[in-house]
Amino acid sequence: MQNFPTGSKVASAQLKKGLSLIELGKKDDGVEELRRVIQRYPRSPEALQARERLRQLKVPSVGRSGE
């Protein structure tokens, strides 16, 4: 993601990073990563998956400040 920030696989990599963080017990970091996926790629399949995972966690898909 750092070397190719506009690459075609960034949304997928960011989604996987968020899901992995959650699985590792770093829920807050994972949630923020999933929210970034939704913000940066709102109509992508990855955003849909991120929203679904946040829904399962009973966490809003946007932060408190609406970011």
C-alpha cells in the first residue's frame, strides 16, 4: 500500500489489513482501517464487506466526527 498507493489492489489490501487487526485483538485499529476503506472506496466490493463486518461488530461505519 505504501509503495503503490493508487494500485488496483489497495482497497483489497486495506480491507484485509483491517480484518486482520480485528482478528489480532486490535479492534479499534481494525475498525479505523475498515472505515478508511469505506471512505476511500465507497462503491467498491471491499467497502461493502467492510460495512458488513462493522455491522457484525455493532460499530458505526463512520467515526464520531463523521469522518
